[in-house]
Amino acid sequence: MSKLIQPKPETTEDLSIDKLEAAVKINKDLYDELNKLTEFEAVEPFDSDQEESLFVEEEQKAVSATFLKLKNIYLENDLFRYAIWSILLMLLSTTILTIVEYDMFQGDVSGDIGESFRFGDTEPNWLDTFFHTFWWSVVTFTTVGYGDVSPVTHIGKLLTIVIMLLNFGIVTLLGGAVASVLVAERLKGDDKLDENKFNDHLVIAGWNPFVPSVLKILETDKESTSVVILVNETDSELIDRVISTFENLDVTHLCENFTNETVLRKAFLDRAGMFMILPDNSGLLPHEDPDEDKTVLTCLTAKAISEDCTVVAHVLNPENVSHLQRANVNEIVMPDEHVPHLLAKHVTDPGVPQLFDELINQEEKDQGIQQVDIPRPLMGQTHNKISAYFKFKHQWLLVGYAIKKSGFSLEDQMGESGSPLIRDMITEQLEGAGIKLSSDEHVVVEINPSDDYVIDDKHRALVLR
């Protein structure tokens, strides 16, 4: 398969618009030829039919999650369970009472309603009678007792006794459940989070002026997680005012010390997709600097809970970088390290700093440089083919690739050599010793590679949308 044809370097005299247009047409024709191959045909169903099936699967998962949530509420919440049983018993008693005392309640509803609306035509039907009996049961259950009608048969009176006794049992249980919930929450001092919705979520430890900006970008990115847990000791009212502006994010605030292992487990860090540690300004005066020792300690605690969790640390003091690296932090963000470079570019290359600003600002419009998945059929192909795919199919410019790397990977080191038995034995021995080789996984970037650069499943495309 030939590569995308690049126009050969020519002198100014030989360069012409016609030749440039011819080169572009040749590349477009080559893309049309590539698009007929099986690998590109496999991409089309993924964008239409498979997308529709994925949407149906997501709806089914949402329905299943709703039923599962209701089931958990029923099993764990005494108040909800008692309320359900009281309603069912009331309906059962009302149904039997309607059958046993039908003539009496039918005559009473006829006298009470008079010429007003009925479900029946001229006389109250069974539905009118049942509704009237149910109303009478509720009045009796709540001990209001208007006394306008009462059962006359022994069975009817027996059922009335059941309804009256339900008041002492169910209402007392309901009141006790409410009191127990309030007392338990008061003693705990916080709410227990619903673990069903926390999976691959984002946990942000610490609070500073950067947090609202981070949340704003997350809200505009449709592909990022929408479930966020904030862990800091900032006043809850201040946090609530800030997060109330983000309608598309599900933000939960834990007002506790994030260096505590129990607190991080409460935030379901072992199930989180990413953990972000920021310099914490909680409770500090304007002239005080955040204690970055908490960042290092929190990172060590997080890795003890889950070595697979991706940890991103934002630090202000460069001296803490080495400590974080030893703590196996995945990514370290230094906010001021690019400032000298941008300032110098205003002198050496005017327009470059403005380009950076524009790319960052475009994020609010779901544009700019973003990371996207590479279609699975294109894995193992060269950079020029993947670049042509994004250019002609989506009108995106492929800038480079984000590649997941580990400090030491047994698979990368052994390659195809070594038997699977030896590979498994080494892995088992290392895991038994508590050594996890991929714990320091991080992301490296390959910018504008050569046309014959081969892509594998560890690559993600960086495109300019």
C-alpha cells in the first residue's frame, strides 16, 4: 500500500497553485481508495448501527440500575420498607372490607356523593365503593374517625380492628425509623454516599481557586466523567454555592481531612478513575501558603488503597517533585514552569503564545486539542492512514498521540520471547511479594511522528477539532 503523497520540495519558480491542487487531489483519491478497504468498512457500522445498539444497552443498564437502587433502598432503609408494607396492608384490608361490607359502603357513598360525579352512571359502581372504603380506612388508620359509617358484620369489624392496630404498629415503626435515621446521621456527622453511582469517577482532594475552573471544563467536555467527589475541609455552604452552578455535573462534597485513609475509602477511591490532589487553601488566611506535605502524604495513602488509581498532583514547590515521584504519582503539574517559555515566545515567535491561549479557550466550545479514541480496526496501521481518516472523515487535524507507559512492563521487556508459563510464574512471584510493575503508569506524548510510525492499542489520538 502506498503512502500519502507529499509534494516534493521545489524551488519558488517551480511552485504553483495547480501543482498544490494536484497533490491534494492525489491524496484525496488515495483516501477514497483506503476507505474501500475492510478496515475502514468496519468503522462505518461502529458510527451508526453499533452506536444505536450501544444507546439501547445504556438505556437497559439505566433501567436495571434504577431497579437495583430501589431494591437497595428497600433492604437498607427501614422507613421505606415500613411505608411500603403499610400501604400494601391497607390496600389488602380495604379490598376485603369492600367485598364483605359492599352494600353498606355502596349505600353510604351514594348518600355522601348525592348528585356529584361518580365513576358509575346513575349508581355508584364497585370502583366508587372501593375508593370510599379506602378513604374510610385511611380516616380510621390515622385515628381521625369521623364516625359517619361503621361495619356491621363480624368480619368487617375484625378487619377494622386490623386497620386500627396497624396504626399502632406501622405509625410507631415509621416514627421510630425517622427518629433512628436522624439520630444515626447526627452521631455520624455525615451522610453515607450511595456507592451505586460511584465508578470511574473523579476525586478531587483540596480546595483552591482552580477547582471551579476544572469543574467548568469537565462540564463542557461531554466525554469526561460527570460524577465528582470533592474532599476538603472548606465550609460546606461555600462549596454548595460554587457547585450549584454546574447543572451537568453530579458533585458531592465530603467536609473531612483527605489525608485520612478512612475518608478516602468513603470517597470510593478504590473504584475511582482518577484522583487529583491540589494545594489546599481550606482554613488558610490570605497570606498563608498551603501545606504541600499533605499532598505527598495523601499520595502515599492513595497508592496504599489502590495502586491502579491514576493520581495527578498539583504542586507549587519544585522541591516536592522528587518526593511525589518516589510515591509513584502518575502525573505532576507545575503551574508556573511554562510561564518563562511563553514570555520568551512573545519575543522570539509572536503568535505562538496567542495560539496556546486560543486552544485552551476553545475547550469551552468542545473544540481545541482533545484526546479521542482510535477506531479498533485501525490498530496496527501507520500514522499517515490514521491521519487521513481523521482529516477526511471528521475534518480534524491529527497532532500526535498520547501513549500510556509504565516504568517497567514485563510484557514490553520480554516481548515475544519466553514461554507463557515462565511469564506467569514471574508475575505471580512479584504480585505475591507485593510488587506491582504497572503502578507508576504515566502518559507520554508523540508529536507529529513520521508517516510510517505504527500505532498500537496503547495510543490515543490528539486531534485539533
